[in-house]
Amino acid sequence: MRAMVYRRYGGPEVLELAELAEPKTHVDSVLVRVRAAALNPADLALQAGALDDAVETYFPVVPGWDIAGVVERPGIATPDFAPGDEVIGYVRGDVQRAHGGLAELVSADVRTLVRKPSTLSFAEAAGLPLAGMTAYQAVVRALDVQPGETLLVHGAAGGVGSLAVQIARSRGARVIGSASPRNHDYLRTLGVEPVTYGEGVADRVREFAPDGADVVLDTVGGGVLAAAAGAVRPGARAASIADIGVPGVTPVFCRMDGADLTALVELAEQGNLAVRVGATYPLERAADAQRALAAGATPGKIVVEIA
């Protein structure tokens, strides 16, 4: 099978197209033919060796955690799936090896897969697992956003932020989102009241919510919660996916949870959740896709499509 691999740590330049043996499957794993794989900043960090002290790595590595595809062959202990089923998955392993999503085939633990939303394309669906579960676990699990509450999301147009605002809206919350002016019209289509990020953002939020937000989610870091502290009411609940260890702020790390991923699928099929795809690349141009991700200029998810 064709796959993109790296044989040493580095940037996009270390990626190369290779021919690998078809992945083996265990009794409780599923062989998936990948149709699309979404990129995430974590892919770049791992490829650069940022977590070498914490994550065992065996070269060559096939990167990519987010996939959408079709079941090629289920394991004998995976009655949930049959050949031809369309699925999405978060295929992050405990070690780095030749098992990632930037390949024609991937062997995935059955617990990492759920059915693909029928309302989303393969490219859109591939962008859902990591960003979607992070957003869901922030809005629902960590913050427990309630109907009628006002949620402030810093970085509301980003991969996690754009899904978080939709999840919160589906729960009946009012959402104010900080973003660059070029993304304000997009946020309005999601039912969000946009404000421009940066100096003075607290004052701009107070124009919409004079009493301050009830809940705040930080997806950008860099001390934005402290800088915009005046935008929230006393005792407001706060969570961050970027600044970890801030007193009074709940840290959020994505973890695979089949119930959470299934809930996201249901939201998408109800018309309450859409994934913004900014650009797609063929497998052989995965390095260019990584460069685009690193540049940060593309609004929406960057997805590698695999024929």
C-alpha cells in the first residue's frame, strides 16, 4: 500500500511516499481503507520530535490520527462493523509507528471507530475526531455549558473553537466568539456574536454582555484568559486547551471516547454541527499540506484525500 512516512524527526521535508506492507489486524481491530485524513498541529509536533522523551517511536512512522474511510475487513471480534461500512476514527496509538492515517489502509482498534456522519463528506468527516472531541469534552464535560448561559470562546473560528461554538449553541447557550475580522461573517453563520481579538477585547465583549460571560473557553493560549479577565463575571467557569496549569482553569486534553464521538456524529446528522474544510491535498502532496498547516493562513481544516 502507499503511505507517507518519515524515517527521522523533522519538518515537512522528511515526509516521503513509500510502499508498505498491508497492516495486520488483530481479532478486535478493523482494516479501514482511508478516504481522507485530517491534519492537526499535534502531527507536526510529534514529527518534529517534541515528545521524544514521552512517546516511544519506531521508524518509519506514518503520521495522522484523524481518518474517514470504509471498512475493508473487520476483525472476528468486531461485530459492530461490516465490509463497506463508512467510519471515522481517532487512531492515535501509545507509540509512534507505521500505523497512522496518511496511508491507503490503516488497522484501527475497534474502540477508536464510529460510523461516519451521513451528512458530511469524507473530507469533512475526517476533520471531526480530534478537534470535535476536544471541543465536546471542553463544552460538555469540563464546562457543562447550560441553556441560557453566555459562553465566550477565544479563537472561535479555529478548528476546535468553531466546533465548540456549535456544540454550545446546540445546548441552548448564547455564544460570543473572539476572532480576526476576516472570520466574523463565518462566525455569524454559526449563530455566534463575533468580537475582534487582541487588546481591548474585554471591553468589546462587555458591549454584548454588560454583566460578563458566564463561561469561557480558551483555545489559543498565550495568556488570553488573564488579558481578557474583565470579560467574564466573577466566579465564571473557565477551561483551556492551550494554557495548562492556570489556577482556577480546567485543562482539557482530548481522549478517545466512543460515546463522545458518537454524540458528535448525531449532532452533525441533526444539522447542528458542520466541519469547515479549508483545503484538500492528494496523498503525494502531504508535505505541502503540512506546510500549509504550519503557516496557519488557511481557514478551516487541512485534509489529505486518498484515492
